[in-house]
Amino acid sequence: MGFFDFLRDLPAYDDTPGAARRLNLRHAALIAPFAADLAGARVVDLGAHDGRWSYALAAAGAAEVVAVEPRAELLARLPQFPNPAWRARIRPVQAEAIDHLETALRAGERFDFAAVFGLFYHIMDHNRLLLLLRRLGARLIVIDGEFLQPANPMIQMVREATAKPLNAAPQFPGQAMTFKGVPSIGAIQAMAEALEYDLDWFPWDALPPADRGPVGDYFRPGRMRRATCVLRRRAGPDQEPARDSHASSQ
């Protein structure tokens, strides 16, 4: 049994064989290792899609999850998830990620944990997003997405159709095509260093070869593949020591 097995019974997933298996394997990397960090935490989930990861974050112990997603039709699926207590800890917000972070900063909000799953390679303002999360107090940022493999810091611009719900959202009504920026591993490492976060990569290579089929994009040969990195804020003069309940589980 895996956390996302319930998705097999939902209409939005019944035509996607293997979706639950893939999400369960990703849950082991994106959620399970951070149970101590999530206990009682205020979390922002950027690019939340239908709220499936927000739901998993709430289930893992987050006190509140702000689910930020620009596509209203995706957020409308959130009420179908089965556990009402976990759903009650999710606040859906229809907005672009950076727009909402700027709004939250002006409002004096704070976040302990940021989930950036499947978004970081669909935007162009990568450093701005990370800077806003730092200003909002995020001690831990987990990023999952596509990265260029070169170690030199670079961002490759790629044209992307906005019609697909897993692609970048349109930035104005009727926009059919936009640009996204795919960062290299060197780029995210440079940004983390400049913003005083320690960066580690999740060891996907430890997954046995027999289990890799549903997550083959994490093992794709070539110049670009999916990966998961963890940015943990260094203690400093403007950073309170982490609470015991947020101690690292890495």
C-alpha cells in the first residue's frame, strides 16, 4: 500500500495507468524524509496542480499548506480527496507562484517549508522565487524537476505550449506559447550558495533498477533529466535556530 493508492478511484486519474505507482515512489523522496520538518509547519506548495502534494504535506503533519496554482480547474479537484481533516489544513490560492509570494511578503506572512515540485523548470525568474522564499523565512525548500546536467551555471530557454496542464500556465488570456527556463545543476547550486542555503541531492540512484520504470525520467541518459534537491537554510543573524519539531530527518 502506498499513500497515493486512493488516486486509482478518482476520475481524473482513472485513464492514467501507473500514476499512483509513480507518485508513491516520488512520495518516498519528496515527503517521507521530511516528517520532522513538516510537523506543525506552515508550508507553501508552489505549482500545486490539483493539490495532491498539498494533501500529502498535510497528511505528513503540516499545520497549514497554502496550495498555489494558477489553473482554477485543477484546484477544483481538491475536494475529491478523501480525508476531510487533511483537506481542512489546505488553503487553495489561484495565482502565479511569484505573484503570490510577493503578496504574502507584503502581508507579513511566514513559511517554514516550501515545496516546489514540477515548477522550477517552468519559470524564468528562478532566483527571484528563491529570494522571496528566503525573505518569507523558509528554512527548507525541496525542488523536484528537470535539470540540465552540466555543472557550469546556466539556464536554457525552451518554448512551451500553455494548453497542457503540466506545462507553464499562460501569462495573459489567449497566450498559446511561452518560454520556460531549465536550470543546470550548477545554476541551482550557485543560487543556493548566494542565498545561504546548503544544497543536497536526493540519491535516486539508490532505487533498485527493477523499481525504476515508473520514474524513468530520473534516470534518463543525456543532457537533461529529472532530479530532486533540498535547500536547507544556514543559521545566521537573521535566522532563528530550527525548532526541535523541525529538526532535520536527513
